[in-house]
Amino acid sequence: CSEKGMTVLVVLHDLNLASEYSDTVILLNSGRIEHMGSPYDVMTVPVIEKAYNTKIYMMANPISGKPYLMPVRI
């Protein structure tokens, strides 16, 4: 879309889909913007652990290289 000068707004609750298909990610917490930036900037362990109050394991998607997040049970 950016090549055509278009903007598409998508609301996703699946962090991995947001990471994979978005150029810019906005992380909301209690209705407020907590972080905004590229998936590489927003989808980090410290940011997601703080927002969701849970332990997260992150790896790079082996095909795209984008962040891939998984909750960890302890």
C-alpha cells in the first residue's frame, strides 16, 4: 500500500499477524498508546511482557525474519 500512497488500518489481537503484515504497529494498553513503531521496535520481550504482564519467548520467523512471540508458562 505504501507504494500506492495508501494507508490501511487493521485492528488485530493476534500479535504475530500484526508483526508479520504491518509496517507500523501501535500497541494499546487500557485505551492508550503504549508503543508505536515498526514490528521490530514494538514486538520486543520487555515491551510485550510489560503490556501483557506475562513471560514471553521471542524468535524470528524463519521465513520472514519478523518477530514471532509465544507466551511462556512458568
